[in-house]
Amino acid sequence: MRKALIAEDNPVNRELLRELLEGRGWEVEEACDGEAALGMLECTRPDILLLDLGMPKLDGYGVLSKIRENAQLADLPVLAVTAFAMRGDREKVLDAGFDGYLSKPINAVSLAEELERLLGPSGARRAVPAQAANRLYDGKAGPGNPQSNA
């Protein structure tokens, strides 16, 4: 069974992500801030981390930095889940080293597409660099676009 760690300070957003993931057969663990997420990563090894950018104690960028500095965690796929959805925000997130980007409000189809792009249908991590994913996005909404609600 695939395992995800959700790091999100908003309980409603955590619940929505949990329901969407569990509905697809995922085992889900939750952290309410960045420090808690890092502590949990020491005990468990999820297949992916869904990481809110704006959290107390340690924001998503800080968490990502610590993950990438840790040789045991450096290859963990990290999906940014954020309300920052203005032009250029997606590129900023991917340039910072996140493996993927998902804007709020959460769209179930977009979540499924990002999970499949990052992990493949079997849950094994696929090698799709963030910069390559960034080039695939042309700034237009539509099917196949990570920001599309279609």
C-alpha cells in the first residue's frame, strides 16, 4: 500500500486531502506544521510528502530545504500544496526544488495527475524532474494541465 504524509496546518484541507488519498487506496499520515512533518519523516518513510507552503513553526520551503539536505530523505518526492496560485508562483515553487505543484482549492483530478506523474500508476517514483514538468506547463488551462480544473 502506498503511503503519503500530509503536512498542512488547516484541518479542513488535511481532511480533504486525506479523503481523496484514502479513496484511492493510500495510507495517510498527517502533520499540522513543518516541524512535526520533519519529526514524522524520521520515523516513517512515505512514498510522497504533500506539503503546504504557509505553515507555522517551519514553512514548506524550510521543510523542503531540510529534506534535501538529508541524504536519507533527499529523493523523497515533495508535492507543494498551496494557495499561491498567481502567475509565476508555480515556476517559483518548482525552481525551489519541489517535485510538483498543486494549487488550492484542491482539485481531485489534478491531484491524481500529479501523483501519477510523480509516482506512476504502481506507486514507484518516476524520474520527472521539476524543471521538465515546468516546461510542460504552458500557462493555459485545459486537460492535462496541472492547474486545470477540467
